[in-house]
Amino acid sequence: QVDRYLYQLRLSDDVLRDVTARFQAEMVKGLGRDTNPTAAVKMLPSFVRSLPDGSEKGDFLAVDLGGSQFRAHRVKVFDDGKQSSQLESKFYPTPKEVTQGNGAELFDYIADCLSDFMDTKNLKQKKLPLGFTFSFPCKQTKLEEGVLLAWTKHLRVRGVQDTDVVSSLRRALQKHQANVDVLALVNDTVGTMMTCGYDDQRCEVGLIIGTGTNACYMEEMRHIELVEGDEGRMCINTEWGAFGDDGALDDLRTEFDRELDLGSLNPGRQLFEKMISSLYLGELVRLILLKMTKEGLLFNGKVSTALLTKGKIEMKHVSAMEKYKEGLSNTKEILMELNLFPSEEDCVAVQHVCTIVSFRSANLCAAALAAILTRLRENKKLLRMRTTVGIDGGLYKTHPKYAKRLHKVVRRLVPTCDVRFLLSASGSGRGAALVTAVALRLAAQRRRLDNALTPFLLPRAVLREVRDKMRAELEYGLKRETQAKATVKMLPTYVCGMPDGTEKGKFLALDLGGTNFRVLLVKIKSGRRRSVQMYNKIFAIPLEIMQGTGEELFDHIVQCIADFLEYMGIKGARLPLGFTFSFPCRQASIDKGTLVGWTKGFKATDCEGEDVVDMLREAIRRRNEFDLDIVAVVNDTVGTMMTCGYEDPNCEIGLIAGTGTNVCYMEDMKNIETVEGNEGKMCINTEWGAFGDNGCIDHIRTKYDREVDEGSLNPGKQRYEKMTSGMYLGEIVRQILIDLTKQGLLFRGHISESLRKRGIFETKFLSQIESDRLALLQVRRILQHLGLDSTCEDSIIVKEVCAAVSRRAARLCGAGLAAVVEKKRENRGVERLPITVGVDGTLYKLHPHFSRILQETVKELAPQCDVTFMLSEDGSGKGAALITAVAKRLHNVGQK
């Protein structure tokens, strides 16, 4: 009979899954910037960004205002490896005149109680940090600030709503001369999660189910549109008590729910809380029993005064009546106290009403909690998740069946989550202290991290200085008397013309610039159907060849050429050849290049000081299978400029930003004192990677740069390249990570074997880690692939380190390029210079932010130059063929 009468209160699993889906939609609405204002579930950011990691320590105060009692706590947190803390508390009753009075009286009362507590504990002389647990919905803009949105739980204090409660507390504490520093405002739910998170690091959900109800959880920052930044996580205080205030639960609310709501202090608000929290369940039972009695279903239809009196049946009565083990005696006793004279059938029916009401509460709570757990699992992209829910509240703790019911339903609704429920032993007071302790730990970490990364920031004034020094070094390299001592060698390339569109023919091109070697056949057509067709094959250069003898290296190159000619079926053809050789060479003509020094990890012996074209010819002669007409030896930077110049006649600068870095540009012959003649232009290969080898930028080199330099194949050389090119950026990051780990800021202070390995952190990992599309979970996977077991916080720090190193590289590269474009502008003698820079290199192409930062820096430091950046699609091999074609064209013109 009762079952039929209360059918609407019984919820099937399908209905509960529907509630879960509704709550998930509410969460998304609450997290969105545009949808939050109309969302019932406000999803308030708490500015708690990290869970305890066990390294917290110190002496803290906490105050806890959450209902009819006020508590003061002293919490000592020990960094002893045992996750231990010590809690001393004192309860203070909160008189009705305070809870129903004005704000000044309330905060004076809190300050008074805290002063009394500090007196009893002899703490007046110490300045202690304090966490303030304030269990009412607040809008926070930082951890130590919160504006009260609305009172709940029967509190009605005037003049507090829409004000910052932390400021009010600080004023009251100053008045009482309490030596306290309020560092954190914490909701009791957040405090519960932090308390349990200290004991179990899997705990990332907090749940209160008592006088009121609420839940919080750790959300990914990228989903929280109400807060700037997308790195890491932040605890969201859902304020789920208001779920349904917009009508989302109207179909599930019964006539009894509506009647209860109308008689409450806040009709139409906190509707979910009114369906599940202990403050209202007793009243719900009373309303049901009253109607059943009026309809003659109970107590022979006799309505007692107690049944007519609001609030007469409390949650403690409901809990007591559900103690089945004690039979019907509890139920009978309670009903007799209410002047009701029940039969045994009445007692059974009342007991059943209590069960249905509290069971519905547990069911609805489980459905909303299932939504949070599902969201956490989906955020982590896991098929199955292990997690812990920290839980507190009188209903959960004291009701004989509630906890068991809740656990059972949650596990049924989310079978993909292995959930542990952990009871908060010391409530939210210890949690407030731990929030404060974590905030102090993070602030100390932030200071140490800033100390490590600040030298990478390079303010505008420093970048201007780098630009001006680069400009001076360019001039030294061009002048006859200073060239020998110049670090930026400004090597003439004997490339004196750009493509004019009349080039045609078949050409071979070689491209040696790193661990891969390319051989290309390039077919150039002129006229209206102007085009370039390319066929190429890539060959690896093993480390033992890179660092063996010169003869072995060039024999390997010729072997690759032979394979390619055979592959293309052109072994007998004697084709003009351009050789892209991406290492510093001193040229006496376009087909002669003396190697100045190896870079990029090459170390082949008996090459430096030798003509690389002669070495190639010798190797071809040794093989004695084919002959080639080597027309030009070309730097990859020059090849890039020529490739882009073929498409855009305004392109007179070539930039490589990849494994290494370099720039070339067309310089007026009259400025090149190291070459005879004053007419026309010639391309200058700056070899700017050696900028700073004379110590002129030592003041911006960090200890990490010095460590990378000292461990390199060429210590003291290519200093600018070592701060800006792909070959070294990963190694700089690795050195920083080692330093931060030694300081205990990363990987729990443990330097793994993999982190000790030079070169383990490749620059491609920087590009991946800094990708905006990559969630921190994927960053963790990259780090795990490197053998680095990282937490979410570790991943944030690693990402920040990568960003600092690559940003500095792009800014420095931009400062150097600004010097070159400004020189071009002055050469032309114009107020404004439109110019195109041809660019190639993996760092520029693949890094998510490098190109943008480089371009912004050039604009900032060379504001009178309108610079267009053109990506070289076909690399420097095509450029070598074009230079060969241009050289042939100019040679033919000369002969005529």
C-alpha cells in the first residue's frame, strides 16, 4: 500500500541514468563563460590548483563556519614521509542573534572565538597562516577572496551577500589585533577533498551529505572558461544543491517536495538539496505521514498536533526508525513521543516511508556523483578509472544504511570506475589548513621556478642590445681589416644573381646538412609554363660516418649518388651539379668551398681547411663509374633564399631555423671589402651561429647554456646557435629539468636514469609538449615515454620550461634577423622597406609557436621594415639546382 502511495519516490536505474545525463549537461553549462550566468549549477572555481603531495609542512590555523556551530583549529603538518598531521580543535556555539544578525556582528564573533582559541593554545606571539572554511556558495577570483552569492542552511546574516567575506574577516581580526594571515578561503566540500587527499593521493572528489549537500572535484583548466589559462587542473565547487532550480527536475519532484519548498526560507531555490539533505528529509517524512493519516491510511486517521507542527520530525528520528535490527521498538517509541498511538502495521508502514525517502536521497546523490566520476574518467581518456571520493556529513556518518546504499548505486551507475569512499576523519578544518599549506608550497615552488626561468625572459631592451651587437658583428665580418677576428664570418658565396625565370634544363643537386643526405634530379622549365619538377631519394648518414674520416664520408656520399643515378636510369649522363653543403665554408669562387669548421654533430677528420668540392671530385674519381660537372657549392641558407626568390623576386634573405641556424642575404658589392669589385650584389652567408663566440652575449647566457656548451662537440663555439637552434634546445630543457629535480620541484626529487642521458630530450618533444591541442595527459605520456614518471603538476612545469627555452630561441633569432633587415633598409636608403625572407628548417616549420614569436620580434625591433616570411616548400636542394642554373646562365652571358 505504501509502495503504491509513494511510487513517485522510487527511482529506477534508467531514471537515475537520465538524472546523471541531466547533471552532466548542467556541469558543461556551468563551466561555459556564455552559459554560466543562466546555469543553475554554478560550477564555481575554487582556485585550489593542486592536491597535497606529502611535502607540505608547517603550523596552521583554520576556522570553520558551516552551520549552527563554529570551530577553530590548529593544524600541524609534518614533512616526515608518513603523511602525518596533528589537529587541535575547539567548538563554539553560534547564537541565533549572530546567525540571524548583521555581518559585522558575525565576523566580530568569529574573530573573538579565534582570539580565545589562540589564547588557550599560547599562539598570540606567532604569526600563523589561516585557512577559512566558509560553507556557503562564494564566487572566487583568487584563493584568498570570495564574494558570497547566497546564504544557505537557514543562515540569514544581513549585509554579507555580494561582499568579500575574507576582507570582512581580516577587518574583524585587525580590530582584535590577532596576528593572523588569511591565505585561503575554502568551501567545506573542498576542505573534505583536501583532508582525504592528504591520506590518499587518488582522492580528487569531495562530497558533503549532511545538513546541506555539495560536491567538488578536480577539473581540467582547459574546460573552465571562467578562469584564464588552460594548464593543469583546478578544484570546482559545483554547488549542486541548486540543481533543478531551473526546472530540470520538475518531473521528478512530488507534491510533497513542492509543499516542503513552499514552506522553506528560500522557495524555488536549492531544490536538489531539499530532495536529498538531512535538513529537509525529516520534514518530507512528516508531510507524507500527515497526508496518509488524513486519508485514513495511518493511525486510524487521527492527526496529532506533532504531525501538524513543522520541523517536529527530524533526521535523527528518521535514522532511528530505520534501525531494522532493533525491530519496531524505535519506531513505536518515537511515534508515541509524537502523541501517536501506532499499531504494528502503522510502525511497519512508517518505517517503510522513512526507508523510501532516505533511499531516494541516496539514489539522487549517487546519480549526480556518477556524472562527476564519468566526467573525470572522460577527461583522463581512460576506459577504466580508479579514484577516491572524500566524504563527510552527518547523514552519511550517522544514518544506519545510507553509506551502503550510496556506494552500491554509484558502482551500479558507473561500472567503469573503481571508487573508494574515504570518510574525512577530521572534517574540513584540517582541509582548510592543507589548502593553505599547499598554497604556501606552490608559492615557494613558483619563486624557485621563476628564479630558474627569469633569465630566459629577455626584456625588449636586452633584445635591442642583441640586435645592435649583431649589426656591429655583420660590419666586422664585411671589413677587410676586421674579418679575420670577426666571429660572424660573412662569407662571400659568389652567388651574384637571383633567378629571372629564363633558367631551364636538367640538374643534379646534393643536400648534406644533417643526419640525412638527399640526392635530387631537378628539371627546370622556362617560359609561360615555367615549372620545377623534382625527383629525390633520401639516404641516412650513420654516426660512425659523420664522425669517421673525411674519405669515408665522401665515399659514402658518392655511393648514395651512384644508387640514385642507377635508380633514375641516368648513370651515363654528365649533368651540371649543385652541392648544398650546410657548413661554414670560405669560398674563392662559386665552385670552391673550404670548410671552416664542422657543426651539427659532424666531426669527420681531415676535412677542415680542405676544399669540399675537390674532396667530392676525388671520391667520384676513386669510384671511377661516372663523372659530374660540379658547378656550385651552396650553403642551405642560400639554397632556401634562391628557392623562394624563384617565386618572389622580393626575396633577398634566406633563414634556416632547424637543427642549426643561419642567415644569408644579398649584400651590395661595394660593402664587401673581402671581394674585388664594387658593382652589383653578392649573397653573403653570414654564418651567424658563431655570434657571441667573442663573449659579447655572455651576460645573457645562463648556467644551463654553459653546461650544454661544455658538453658539446665544439665547446666555446657556435654560442648563438646553441641558444637558438633545434639541435640544442632539448638539451637546455634537460639541464633545467635536472636542476629543478635536484631542488625537489619535479619528479618528487628523483633524477631518473633516462634524465641523466645527454640528448634524451629531443627538440621534437618540445614541439609536441608545447602544442596547444595537447592535453596535460598526453604531455605525461610523452614524459613517461622518456622514462619520467610525472604528476599533473610536473607536466605543467615541464611545459613551462619548454616554452621559456623555445620562446627565448625565437626572440633571439628575431633580434638577429632584425639587424639584417635594418641593414638592407639602410643599404637601399629608404624610409620603409618591403622585403621577403625565405625560411626553412624544422624548428620554424614544426614548432607550434616559434614562427609567430620570431615574426612578432622582427616587427617589434625593425618597425620600419615590412617583412614577409615565405616558407621554402622544397628545401635547399631545389635552391642548389636553381643556383647551378643561374650560374650556367651568367656564365653563358659572360662568354657571349
